[in-house]
Amino acid sequence: MTEERETLVVALMRATEGEPWWRVGTSQVGEDVLGDYLDRVHKWQRQNGALDRQSRVPDWIQITLNAMARVTPAQVVALAELVRPYFPDERKPEASTSATTDNAVSGGAFHAPLIQAGSVSGGVHTYYAQPPHPSALPPVSEWPQLDSADPIALGVRRTRRLAGESPLPPYVERDCDEELGDRVREAAREGGLVVVTGAPLSGKTRTAWAALAANLPGETRVFAPPPRTDLRSLPAVVRGRAEAGCALWLDDLGDHLGKHGLTPAVLADLVRLRVPVLATMEDEAYDVRRFGAARRVGVLSWGEPVELPRAWSEGELERLNTSDGDARLRAAVVGRGEHTVPEYLAVGPELMKEWRRARRPDAHPRGHLLVRAAIDLARCGVSRIVGQALRNVQELYPKESATAEAEPFDDALAWATDVRHGVTGLLSPVPGEWPWTWAVFGSLVTDVEGRPDTPPVPIAMWRFAFTVAHDEAERRTVRWRAHEALEPLADSDPNISVLLGYINAVMADSETAMRWYRKAADAGHASAAATVGEMLAGGDEAAKAVPYLKTAAEAGIVHAQYRLAMVLAAQADSWLTRAAGAGYPAATQALPAFRAVTAVPPMPLSFEHAVPSIVLREEDVLPPDGVLPADPDPLSGR
């Protein structure tokens, strides 16, 4: 077999490696001998996987080529043109066939749809070749360099970015990085396609970009065409690049396939020119195109993809946990919940934008309010909230509630819980919890806390959070966060001191509770004065209780008036008893009458009576009648 014929065989095997080329080529060349031949070559190549020029080609392939040359020599020429991009070198085989053939084309050349020949023997078949494609692609010199290219502009999803933060958080190494790096370096040396596949939001694009940046020189020119760009002239553009290194970047490869995109012919040219092609593709799209019923394999048969699992391995999570230099990664460790790190980082900014825009009166003002309430509750330390409590908590935002009147609660909740991006809603059901239990997406809480224009949590929300906290641990969290957030503001608002006193009283820290109640009482808070008086009187410190009870009584707090009377009566009985014991006649005479009036002395109020503890049950949050009961208020004066 001649060297030209051997070259043609190698090119044929390359062309038929994946896409069945006779489906697109036979309309140009003829379906009889060529269609059957390409079918055989395709099957043989799939079975043997031989692309090397030195492979031994079975005798029947030689016989088929010889038969074509004898019967339809023009088809041999047409076939050579059709698979020209797949030649192992860039030579064009001669139009003539081997000396053993009976028919020949001599004294002429093949030009587009025309065969010009001095003489033609045997059958003649016409062939139409595609004309050269004019290039609308920018020259390589205008492609951005790798070290200055913007990964976000090239498809890497933007994460949350607050003032002072870099465009993207540091890259956390994935387990596939070593394999991917080897593949990228090999493609840079020899040309080739490297595809990273994975689920949506698995981090494919960031991982692929990190591999490109880590394994190619910074001055490498990167071409990232928009979807459906005509790439047929790309090899011609690359040929004129002089010595500049370059790479083709195709994020979401499915948008770049097709007869005008990355075809096997274009890819083969890029391989010969040693241009690495790095692409990403979602698992489902890859499987449909590669293995589906209507397979369109094409370039996907070039090699196996690098698979990026959705779930992070223990090693990857460990690297995330030790990567503490960026606030976004630290937040992902704490707030991602059941979601992956890429999901947390990528979906969060989209949810934040949608939530902020929803506050408009003609959008979803009540839905915005429900999410805000859940965010504020999480800021207090309560991670989840049941439906009826979510309905009632709106009362803590009177201005926003008035604006949201037009939107029904059920519609608002449906909007807030609708799943976005196949990942999460702004509010999501909590697995394994009581029905109708919701949690806000973690990144919303972090992002809200990081914005300077975020309003503080309403004072009443801290008490509400403490009331609906699910267990002792969560109540301790609320207590700690309340102190952290509110202590600096206590001097300017006695209500804050009252709240801190209440929380500590319920947590049975009487000393801290008394300190905060006294601070509020000394600032003129009458209800706090009543509570201090109750606590002192119940602790056998009646004398100290009197000034506080008197302040509250004079402010009109009925319970304080009664308690003050009982304290003063007890003091009067004590003094009359002492005077009578000393032999004072008037005291002796008055004591029986006094005791007759105060026959039932006041029971000393314990600390628990002063500040009732909260017993939390499911029915306290969502009772059968759907009404959330008010918890006892030790500051109400009743």
C-alpha cells in the first residue's frame, strides 16, 4: 500500500472515530460505495482503536479502497478532500491512485465542484466541496492573556462580594486537580480536548479555570468564544499566531457543538497545531450526547472526561476547613447546611438580588418580609421557624406589614419557598423536623450581616427568638448573641436593659438579671422598677424593695401598688410586734386590731414568680387552633 493511501486510511479512521461522518458526507460524495466503506472503517476503528500511522490495516480495507479506485476514482479524490483535516501531516494526497488500478485521473487537478482532467477513464461522479469560510474571529494577538483574563467574564460564577473582598474567594483544591493538571499539560504539548463534567453548580468552571491557570504560562492567549460562534475558520486564525501560545476555552461545551462549532474536523486541526481545548459540560448533557438514543458523539469521543463529583470528599472538606483566610469560605463552612460549597457560593448572590428586589409593592413585599423575619431570627441564633410563628412574627415589623397587605400570606410563602437553580428556595423545609418548619438559606444571613446598610434586628425579635428557641442550647445562643449585639446600646435605651434582664432571669442567672433590671429601673423604666422590687422582696430584702416598688406604684402599676402595700404591712406588723414586746401599751392594744385587718400575710414571691420561666412545647408554637399564645411577661405589671 502506498504512503498516500496509508495516510488516507489514517485520516478516515480519525474522521469516523466518533460521529458517523457518512451521514453528513454522503450527500456530497454519494451513498453507494462511500457510505458502505465509511461504515466499515468506523466499526473497525471502534473495535481496534487504532489511529497510529504504523498500525497494520486489515486486508479488506485495502481491497475496499482498491475497489473504489477502480470503479469510481473521482470518489477517492472527493474522499480525500472530505477528510483532509484528519491527515496526520498536512500533505494533500495525489489525485492519482496506485499503478495497479484500471481507472485514473490524469493531466488535471481537483478544484471545488469541478474535475479538470486531460482524460478520465471509468465512471465519473460529481462532488461539491465546501468553499473556504471567511473568518470573523479576532486574531490571536487580540485574545486576552491568561494571567490578565477575567474568570468571571469567562463563565466562573460570581460569589458574594462585599467592600474590600476580592472578586473570587481563594480556590480550594479538589481531588481531581492532579489528574486534570496532567491532562491540561499533555494537551498543551500535543494538542487535545480536556472536558470537565459534573452536576450543575458542582464547581466545574472554577476547577477547569484553576487547572488552566496553574498549568499554562501566564502569557498564553485564551480564546473564549460566545455560544454558537462559527469556529470553522479558527484553525486558520491559529496558524498565523507566530510563536504565541494559545488555548481554546469552551465553558458549557454543548453550546459550542454543531456543524459550525467545534467539529471533529476543527478539533483535528487544532490538535495538529498543538492548541489545548479546555471545556466544561454538565453530566446530563454529556450523557445524552455521548450515550443517548440519538447519539451525536463527535468530539466527545476524543477522550474520557474528568468527572467532578457534586458531594465533596472528606479531604476536600478538610482543605476547606483549614482555608480560613477568606470570610466567604469561613461562612461556607458554617452556613452551607446540606448544600455543597459551590452551591452555597454561587446561588447565594442570586438569591440576595432577587430577595432585595422583591420588596417593591408590585413584587412580593410580604414574601420579602417573611424572608427578612427568618433572616433576623437566624441572626438572633434560631435556625428554623414553624409556619404559624412565621405568620405571627410579621407583627414585629408594622411598617413593612402595612406595605405588604396586598399579598396573601400563602402566596408570599409559596414565592419564598420556590426552589431556585435546582438547589434551594430562599426558605427551605428542614429535613426531619416538624412539618411546616422552615430555614433561611445560610448565605442570606451572612450577606445581610456584612452589609453596612442592613437595619438592626428589632428589639422585640430578640425576645421572640428566645421564646421560640427549640432547646436549651439554642436559648444559650440567643442569650450570647443578644449580649454581643445589644450591650453597646443599653445606655441609650432602657428597654434593652429590660430585655437582657428578662433573658438572664429565664436562664436562672439572677445576679446578671438583677444588674440589668436595676440599670433599667435607675434609668426611669417603671416596669423594670416593679420587677426589681418583686425580686428584692422575694429575696428577704424588703427594705431595699420599697423604693423600687414605690416608683412603680406611683407610675400606676397596680401589681406594684399591691406588692408595696403587702411589704409595708409586713414591716408595720414587725414594728408593732417589737413595740408591744417592749411593753408599749398603745402597740399592745393596736396589734390585735392590725392583725385582724391583715389576717392573711402576703406570701413571699419567689424569683420564679417574679419572672416566670418559659416551657416550650410544640403547641406553644403551633397549637391546634393556630393561635400562638403570648408568653408570660414579668415586666407588664400584671
